[in-house]
Amino acid sequence: MSRDSRERILSRIRSAVGGAPEAPEVPRAYLSRHAPGGPDAVLDLLHENLADYRAHVHRTDGAGLPALIGRLLEERGARTVVVPDGLPARWPAAWAAEPVPDTGLAPADLDAVDAVVTGCALAVAETGTIVLDGGPGQGRRALTLVPDLHVCVVREDQVVASVPEALPRLDPLRALTWISGPSATSDIELDRVEGVHGPRTLEVVLVRGPV
């Protein structure tokens, strides 16, 4: 399109909308609302939606958390597990699987590890989504994309009801990973394939109380 043609088109648009009233202000009250019945209902909704996305969801308290993670790793046959910096040291102490600290492991090294265990930044109940921002106990993005099994710990105080509630709690300058169930894709015939773009299996542990 030539410059003259572009200017003629824009001029016609300006003429057509020149007398239009200003757009009314859109109410944004929905940004500050929520929850469907309080913290327990929000946690139940997150559980339901995670399971709907084919994640495996478990509940425990802080005291039972390390042993539960160890059992999940054993049941999945995980013999090695990546441990991101900042993960509480008492967790891997309770596992039979060998902890592998992330010292800048290359993708091929990560692919050779059976699992990764992380925390998260927060979780959104309405969408069944877990958000990681690379903070303590979460590690860099590659840790949660390459190993075939991801065990993610979510504290109840990290759960919000909706995305509008989540956004103010996140730092937009950090690399955010939004996870809704295990990695999955479908071909043109809608045959579902898991594990193409990330972990084939997602185990989520919802924890009440301090960890």
C-alpha cells in the first residue's frame, strides 16, 4: 500500500468516527472481587481444576510433606531428582531418590534425570494454573520443562481465586511459567499426546500450614 493510499484510508476513518461520543468508562470491580466461599472452597476449586487437566493432586500438612514427596517419587520409579536452589534441605533428606543439585545442568543432563521437585510462586484456582517465577525453590525454567516428572508443592497461602488476583502478586520483570496440567498437545485428529513440550506427569501437593 502506498503512503497516499494509507493517508486516504485513515482520513476516511477519522471523518467517519469524528462525531462519535467518547467511550464510557468500563467498571473494573471484578478485579478486586472473589472467592467462591472462602479459602477452603478456593483450595477445593484448585484441586478440582488441576485434576481436570490430568494433574495428580495430593494434600498434606507441612510435617507430612517430605515423606509424601518421597512416596510419589518412589511410586513413579524416580531414582534421581533435580533439587533447585532454595528447596528446604529436610525434604530430600526423606527421599530414597538421589538428589541432584542444579549446578547449571545442560539439557542432556536434565533429560537423564528422572524427576524435579519445586515450589511455586502462586496458583490460580479458577483456571487450575500453577505459576513459577524462578524464585527460591523453583529454579530456572529448564528444570520444569526437561525432566519427565514434575512434583510441585503449593502452599495454601499461595492460592488465589482468579487471574486478576494473581497478577498484582507477580513481578512482570521475571520469567513466568504458567502450568495447567502436564504438557499435552493434539494432532489434527485430536489424538492427545503428553510430554511433548514438558513433563509427561505432573504431581501437585497442596500443603496446609508451614512447610
